[in-house]
Amino acid sequence: MDLMDLLKTSGGGDSVGQLAKAVGLGSSDTSKLVESLAPALMRGLQQNTANDDGLAGFRRALETGGHDRYIDNPSLMGAAETRADGNNILGHIFGSKDVSRNVAAKAAEDTGIDASLIKKALPLLASLAMGAMSKKTSAGRDVAPSVESGGLGSLGDLLGKVSGSGGLDDILGMARKFF
């Protein structure tokens, strides 16, 4: 399962449409954008949840963040609060704004979509991804308390099979050395 599949199966199809509307993209470009950004988001989550402290933080975020509201109420994709929440999520996933900017630049290069639109979409997609993962894990209850006792549970397949991230992996790796 990839992020787009997770969004669809969690009921996030309308939210993806609202994300597209909020940043001024068509459905084809939005699909390309999600496909391009998903590996970096998932790789960042995978790295952050590789130890018990990171996993516990991720579980708390799913339990207390109320992110499923982005799936349940698609109109929130246009709200400033959603963008702010998404930027906070990106801060946890990537560690710095510079990494987010580099991920957006790489996605722009890969998709041909203007980087300024990608920078607007990235926090919204992060919020939406957390919403879908919250739905998938019953608001974090299906995530184990430690890596050793089962780790990500039902999200393991999503995060464990991150592919297509080539250049984005390089960006994440280089940026983590500095931040």
C-alpha cells in the first residue's frame, strides 16, 4: 500500500481534492505530487520511528493530534490552522525548514510542478497523511509501545516499503548531518 492508496481507503479522496483546490493544482498534478512527496514523508517517519522514543512520540501524535479531522472534514485543507499543523508535523519528520525546502525543490524537479505550489502543498499533505495514518491505526492504538513489541503495527507495510525516493533519500541524509 502506498500513501495515495492509504488516503483513498481511509476516506481521504475528498480531502486530496480540497488540497488540490487550496494550492491550485489539477487532479493529475496532485497525484504526481503525492507520488513524488510520499517517499520523503514516509522515509522521514520511518527514520523517526526506528527507536522507542521516536515511536512513542509518533504514537502520542496519533493519539492526541486529532489528525483524522483532515479526513473527516475535507474543507479544513484550506484552513491556515491545517497549514500550521502540517508545518509542525514536517518539523518533526524532517527536522528543519531547510530539509522541507530541499524536498520541495527535488519534487519540483521530478514533477515539473512549480516549487512554490509544492511548498504550499507539502504541509497540507503532511496533515492529510497523519489523518490517514490516524484512521489506519485507530488513533494510534494499533501502534505498539516499543519497536521490539511490534512497532508500527498496521503502518509497518506502508513505512517499510518506501520506494522511489532515490534523490529524496540523498537530501534527507545530507540534511540530517547538519541538523
